[in-house]
Amino acid sequence: MIRIRHSITVALMGVFILGCAGGPRVGTQAPGFVALDDEGQPISLHDYRGSVVVFYFWATWSPPCVVVGPRVQAIQEEFDGKDVVVLGVHYDAGGNPGKYMAEHKYTYELIPRGRVVVDAYGVKKIPQIVVVDPNGTVVYQQIGFEERDKERLTDVIKKNLPQNK
């Protein structure tokens, strides 16, 4: 009886943890959205159809995001000129993400007031990376981004480039 209760408790904890991750699951269609870029122009996921889209959910006030920012910039530089869009989605209306990116010389695209995208993707924790393939399918999702994760993310991007499909 104790073993069964323990198994049920572990199973329920697993469901709770998975449920807390939120957002689209790998293998499902990515949610559409319409948001404003850093120049106030409307953009949507549809605008990037045919490219791999790397969403980086972050905030200027988050110490882990301060560490992850240069890693995301390295991804931007590695895939610059290829069918890859790195899209920094600022988590909320706090801070000045445009100024922050300029000061750090980050060149990936920015959605400075990204709440609509954050909500569409069910993001509860940052930093978070979500990769969408050229057909709009979520192919990768990860909370946090350690240096050791760069190779895995790079492989996912390369595998999903249009010429590799």
C-alpha cells in the first residue's frame, strides 16, 4: 500500500512539474502572435515562415539572463546570413531592453514589450529558449541556457535549416 501511494505521489509530482513548464510542447504547432518590434512595427510568427526561429525569453532585471545574453548573441553571430532568426522577447514592460541590447552590442531582433508572446508561449520562467522550424513546429524548448547547452542548440538549428530538411 505504501509503495502504491509513493508511486502515485511521484507520478502526480511529474505531472505537476511538466504542467508548470507551460507553453507549446515539442512536436506541436507554435502559437501565432502579433507583437511590436523595437521600432514599433507589427511582427508575427508568420513573417518568419521558412526560417528557423530561436525565441529567447528574457528580462533586463534577471541575473541569469545577464549570463545567457552573450551565449544567445553567439548563436546570432554563428547563424547570421542564414535562414535563422534569433528573436529576443522581453518578458515584461520593466527595464529598457533596447538600451540594454545596444549597450551590450546584441544584434538579434527584439520584441521589447513581449507579454503577448510570453503569454502565447506559456512562459513562466526565464531565461527560456524555444526553437520553431521553418514549418512552424516547435522542435526545442529549454529553461535556462548553460554554456554546455550551446552545442545541442546549434545542432537543433542546423538540423532544421531549410536546406537540411
